[in-house]
Amino acid sequence: MRKLALLAALAFALPAGAAVPAPHVHARTFNDLAQPLPLPYDEGADAQTAVARARARAKAAHKLLLIDLGGNWCLDCRILAGTVDLPEVKAFVRRHYELVTVDIGRFDKNLDVPAHYGITQRLAGVPALLVVDPRTDKLLDAGHVSALEDARSMTPQALADWLAQWVH
């Protein structure tokens, strides 16, 4: 039942015209991910500088900017990071995105980053992913930024599919 609800939610979230297929993920479950799961967020990083640099790299390379908002305390954030570390997903992300992680503490740090993209209410959950067109600095996944907040209820393939849907 939960899988059906998730599949329906993912289908609803798909933008029209998605043309790039997701990578085939060899890991069937999160138990297949390397352990321990990564701690992807640098708590001491200057988030504004990191995002600005990532945006410049994305723009120069004609990629999308992917801003991953979360915290190392968050299991779903760590599951997403572990999935992105899979070789086939990592290659896909490198080809299509410039990824930058931003530590938001306990929803009390670096909130100027999502606010820049019009997200001024408390995030529904993390990980929250901002898919941004670096040329226009516009958010492409408005309304879907917290779609992966319950990543542990998904599969690694479903996470890869979500990432692929924004690439045209």
C-alpha cells in the first residue's frame, strides 16, 4: 500500500517532457549501500559561498544546480547521500548536476539559502533538494523540494528516478 502511494506521488511530481532516463541502480535496498552511511554536510562551511561557487560551476558546465539541504543527524539525508555515492548514480549526478550540500542544523541555520529561492516557511522535512537553473537562478522543483524527506521508504532506484526527472 505504501509503495503504491509513493509511486502515485512520484508520478504526480514528474514534470512534463522529462527526456533523460535515470541510471539503472544495482542496489535494490538501502542495506546494499556502503556502511557507515556518509555524513554529507559540512557544519562549518560558508553556505552562501559554497552555493555561489557551485552555481558558477553549473552555469559554466551547462548543468543544473542541485542544492541538498539537510543535516548529518538525519537518516533520510544520509540514505540519499549513500545512494548518490553509488557509482552509477554518482556518474549521472556529475553529468547533469553541480551538487552542493548545505547544513541547515536543526532547521535553524543557513535558511537564507532556501529563502533566496522563495522558501521562507519552515521546510516540510529534509533532505530538501532545490533544483535550480543556474542561468536564471530560478527554482525548478517548487512544491517538490521535500519530496525525499521520507527517503527510507523509497528504493535507491526511486531516488535516482526522482533526480532524473528534472534533467531534460
